[in-house]
Amino acid sequence: MARVCEVTGKKPMGGHYVSHSNIKTKRRFLPNLQTKRFYFAEEDRWVTLKVSTDAIRTINKKGLAAVIKELRANGNHI
């Protein structure tokens, strides 16, 4: 699945376009994903993650080491 945030798990969701006459047609709401490189000082290397902007804020708040520790505990390969 290409459009999934590696930290928060956000993925596309469905919905409707609604016209002025209230006709509904299918659409997708895509998450705001960014491919971002973070320097992981504990292992002295760069880590590339596909993350949402919400996840970037989480990494800034908690720290990269804590987020990667949680990801590895859930079985993700980083």
C-alpha cells in the first residue's frame, strides 16, 4: 500500500463530491504524505520515512528514537 503513513498508519479514505444539486459521486481523501529523511543519531545513520505531516509533528515532540522504538516494537522494519 503506497499511500500509508509509516508512523500513524493514516491511509486514503472514501467520500463524496457533492454538487450544488446534491448529486454525490465517489472521491478519495488522500493523506498529506511527505518522504522525509531523519538523522538517527543513536545508530549514526539517515532514516528515510514516508510520513504524514501529523507524524512529523509527533517525531518533533517525542523524538525520533522513541518513535522508532515504538515502530520496531510493532514489528516494522526500519
